Amino acid sequence: MAISGIEQDAIIERLDRIIRQTVPDVETLPKYGGTLYTLRPSEKEGQFCGIFPYKDHVQLAFSNGTALEDPNHVLSGTGKFRRHINFSDLQAIAPETLAELIVNAVQYSRSQDAESLK
């Protein structure tokens, strides 16, 4: 069932606020019909998550989701790297859980930077 544009916008705004509060120095790039969040806009490797609107939900996708700890088992997906959470209800957003995943995603991205410098 499609969600309304108002509900979709509210979900996007809430997710964006959580990401920006968790990672104050984050930068964004509009891409793939959504917004990518990155530590280094000029490099694909700096992207750690993205918000993508769909007809029935808004997806929060993690670029290296398979590398993230997910103690609450909220991530979905079977791809090689990406994992995501779909939201069709504003009330389903758990800020603390998402903040933990975002911190882990940023730490993973930064650890990959350190590895590439070795």
C-alpha cells in the first residue's frame, strides 16, 4: 500500500535528522533517486548510508551493511554488501537503534580509510 507524500516526507526528515545528529560533519549527495550520506563527497568509499523513497516505503540503506553489528536484527537484504531498513510508518523509527547502526557504519567507513593508508 502506497504511503502518502506527507508521510514519506516526514519519514525522510526524521531519518535525515537522526543521521545529522549522529554525524554532525556528514555531507550529502543527491544520487540514485535519494540522498547519500558521506564523509568524503569526492570518493565513493566515503558513502556510509542513504535514504531512498519508494512508493510503499522509505529505505535507509547501509553501503557496507553486512559488516555492521545488528543486535536488534533490524537490517534486511541478501546482497553482497548492502543492508537496509524499510519504513512505511513514522512511529516505527527507533532513533537509538538507528544511531547505533549509523555510528557503526561511520566507524567501518573510517576503518577502511585507515586500511587503505597502510
